[in-house]
Amino acid sequence: MDKVAFLEAMLRIPSLSGRERELSEWLVGEMASLGFTATRDPVGNAIGVAGPPDAARTILLLGHMDTVPGQIPIRREDGRLYGRGAVDAKGSLAAMTLAAAAAAVRLDAVRLVVVGAVEEEAHGRGAQYLRETMPPPDAVVIGEPSGWEGITLGYKGSLAVHHRWQSPVSHGASDHRTPAERAVDFWDHVRSRAAELNVGRSGAFHTVTASLREIHTFSDGIRAWSEMEVVLRLPPGLPAAAVRDALAARHPDERVTFPYAEPAFRAEKNSPLVRAFLRAIRASSGKPRFKLKTGTSDMNVVGPAWGCPIVAYGPGDSNLDHTPDEHVEIAEYLRAIDVLVGVLEGTAGELLESAEDPVRSSAEAA
């Protein structure tokens, strides 16, 4: 199969969060043609399985199909492939699918599972379903852009905050403070609390950061109100509950809710999966480097629950995520496929060796 055409076909199928059905059905069909046993699960995840169902070890490659809004003309230009999702994260999902199909031909004792998950951009509904219904695999690769030489070990946590202030309409000449002014007060309060929580902390991965995403004001002539959406990125060791307590409502006219929270997560460096990535990147003449991301991903959802070796990997520059210039370097995308083939073969070998050696297996689990 033409590897670039495969990704380009994915980019041509719109797949906003919650609207992934067309891409999911297409991907199931393509997986089947590549030799996978493929299906859609009850929430719409596209799942392809290669290898014996009773295999001793399972490696999961978990990407996501959904994208944020914004149409980008799909084109190949100067060695780049442009389109919404080229980086975040159809490029990673395409690379994982093709790599697993290639590796499965040579791996007959390991089960490879590729998942195109739904709604990663909307709080990970697809990954949450897998977390609750799938037995923990032996190793997981999360499909997110890291650059072909990068290995992502961790992501910050997140806390979504919704603020609403409602009060009677007042004359513009009165000294009554408007809901808009109250919203600004709350934003100042968020930044002040974040600064307090950051005392003694340093570095982007280890500090609290706050982002004002939306603010709106409304009036029906009798009442006026404001609504604000804030997202805080939380470092490891800081539970969302502590931040929620610091931002609780302070006035009867104020309502503060927390629609979503996800803990920070950081994986271990010393694992068969990480060692396989180091070898595979070096075998392609690359210089491996570890990364810690200030956003969140499906790693935050499944990592703490499954407790197995896990990293995030994929082609592309994450600085292009969600931007009007989103594109992936074609050469990098192709290199990432080669790296993933090596990773799957190398990880499978180590996992099978540890399964045959109880002493080694127990030592790794400890």
C-alpha cells in the first residue's frame, strides 16, 4: 500500500470529535485489507487485531481519529502533507497501523492491537471505554506527535473550570459591579491561586499553568450574567481536588463547576518498550530524546489504570497541533513507520523472553 496515500485518504475524511463514524468505518475496512481482524466497538473505536487471540503477550497501539475544527486544504507541497489531523494525530495513527501490519507478518506469538479512538479531543471517551473493558496489555504506544526521534514519557494533568456569575441588570452609572467585571475578578483569582500553588516549583512540566479559553456575557434586560471557561494544567503530585478547593465559589451569585479533570502521568524510562524505541531510533541513524508534554493525552486516561510500559510516539511537530499550518514532513512520517516496526519487533522479543523467564519477569514487575 502507498503509505502516504493511506494518510492522505484519512485526512480527506472529516472526523470532528463525536463525528468519527465515517473514518472509523473506512479504517476498519482498510485494516481488514491489511490482514487485521477489524471491527468497531460500542462507542465507535476502530479496532484491528493481528496475531493469535491466545497469545502470551499483547502490545496496544492507541491513536485517535478525531480532530479539532478547522478546514485546511489537503495538499502535498515541498515534501510536506497538509491537512487537519496531519500532526494531531492521524499521522501517528496511520504510521501505527501500517507498522503493525508489517510487523505482524514476522510476529506469530504476540498479539498486536491497533485502536483508532474516538473523542480524544473531547476528554478521551474512547480511551475511557477501553480502560474499563479491555484487559491491561503488556505495553502501550500512544499515537501523538513527538517527532520521529522523540519519546514522550509524560503529560501534565488538566482541570476544566466553568465560572458563572448572575445578577440583576443595573444602570451603567451605578456602582453595581457587572458580571463581566466579576468574571475578570475570578480570572485574577485563578492566576493568584496558581501562583501560590507554584511556590517552590519550577519548570513547565512541574508548575500549574492557567489558560482562559472563553468568556461571554449575556442579558435579557432583567438579568445579566457572564460565563467563563478556564483550563488549568496540573503537574505530577498536585491532585485536582486541591485546586478545586482553592477555586470554590465565594459569593451566592457565583457558581463554579469543574466539568473534567485528569491526573498528570509520567511513565518509567526503564522498560522493554523504551529500550526498543532507543534501539529502533538509533538503527535509523536518529538521536533519541525524551520529552515531557505540557498538554494531556489518552496516556493520562489509561496509563495510571493499566500500569504497564507506555510511551507516546508519532511523527510531526506538536507545535503545529490545532494550527492553520498543520502539516507533517513526509520523510519523517515514513521514518516513524520504520521505527515503529523495529519497536514492535524489539518489544515483542523482550516480552516473550520475560514470559519464559519467571525470575526476569518478576524483577521487571517489581
